[in-house]
Amino acid sequence: MNSSQAEAYLRRIGAEHPQKPTGRALRELQLRHLRTVPFENLSIHLGEEIVLEEERLLDKVIGRGRGGFCYELNGLFGALLTALGYEVDLLAARVYGDEGRLGIPYDHLALRVRTVEGDTWLADVGFGAHSHYPLRYAEREEQVDPGGVFRVVEAGPDAAGASGGPAGDGDLDVIRDARPQYRLETRPRALGDFVAGAWWHSTSPLSHFTRSLVCSRVTEDGGRVTLSGRVLTTTAGDGARGTRELETNEEVLTAYRERFGIELDCVPTVRDRNPSP
């Protein structure tokens, strides 16, 4: 990512160019990203190809004002942080699902970020409802965040999931409000390593992304606004919650435009994908 692309990215999220790659600046960048770039899977249901290449992601997120899911958002955010002087590793994770079962390899992409002070953080702008600020990577005690109470802990050697055996050496579990969110591998990866995971999530009838529509972002008061199909849900920073079903296509398109800054020509609909018997 060159300097002009980085500046355009910073304008997109309403952030100043940090003088140094500090932890404080990283916190500000992540929060502004979560407030402005939605977590969304609309491309899957609009028939748009998802390509994990920096130029294509820049065109989508910066050029067209869209969002994306973890591979796109964290992949591009990692490139921005690198351009700003941070040391960034892309890390693979498997997401905990029903009954504590782990998802596929390369199920999720998160970022390990080192700052000029020598601190290491776990940054994530692509997991939907998650921490608003980066988590201290080496901290094993509770970390209180507007998004919940988090812990980053070593995965037990006898812990096993649906698609694999025991935890690998150094694997970490990220826990939110006492519930495990994902298991993180600590070996650095390249963005291209996640292509198979992105393909599976965007095509498999077993993926929750192919079976539902979601567009969500953090609001300025620390709450969240989410459009799931035609259901608009707003949660205020104090926990107050409201839900409304949008009846017309125009209402849906207006919600995408006014709530998320996304201009669409048509309303995305979930395509029928039946799993094999």
C-alpha cells in the first residue's frame, strides 16, 4: 500500500495520520475502523467475486465505500498498519460454534501488531461484535472493553474441536464474557493462505455466511447497528435495544445508505443453497 492509498484509507475511517506507530494510535485506528467500515457479507448474495488481493480490496472498501468479512477487513487493515510503520502478522483462527465445536482451518483472520513501544496487540476489525479496542496479546488476565470482558489464554493441550485434534503448540483461545470466540494459531501467514477459507465461507451451504445476510458496525455511542436481511436492530451504548422490520425495498436500500454508507442498486437476497444429503 503506497502513501496516497494509505491517506485515502485514513480519510475513509476519519483518522489522522499517526506521527508514530504507537499503541494509542492503534486503539484510535481500530475504533474508527469499526465505526465506519461495516462488517458485511453482501458480496456473497450480490454475486460479486471476493478476491483477496490488496488492490481489489482497496477498490471495494476505499473506492466503493463497502465493507466485508474478516479476510477482507483484517487483510486490508493489516496492510494499512504496515504502511503506517507497525509490524503486523496475519494469524489464522478457527471459530467456536455450536456446542464448543471449532470451525474449519483458516476460518478467521486476525492481526498480531507490534508497536514502536515494543508492545504486542491482537487487533481485529473483522469479527462482527467483538472488542472495540485491540487486546494485549501477552496479557492473560481479564481485559475490560466496551465490547465485553475479554481474555487471551493458552489453549489446553487436550482441547479438540470438530475439524481437528488437540491444540497446537502456542495456540491461544480468545474469550469474550466467559465464552470462547476463536482459537488462534501463532504462526504468521500470508493473505493468500486464506483463499480456501474465503471460498468455503462464500460458497458452502454449510457456511452461515451463505445462509444469512448481515451488515453491522459500531455506533458513536458504543452501541451497534445491524441490518440482518430486512430486520434493523439498534443497540445503544447503555444496552437499550430496538428492532424494526423494513417492509419495502426502498426502506432497505435507504438503511444501507444512511446507516452504513453503502449505495446499492438492488436489495441483496439470500440465494438458495441446499446442502448435499
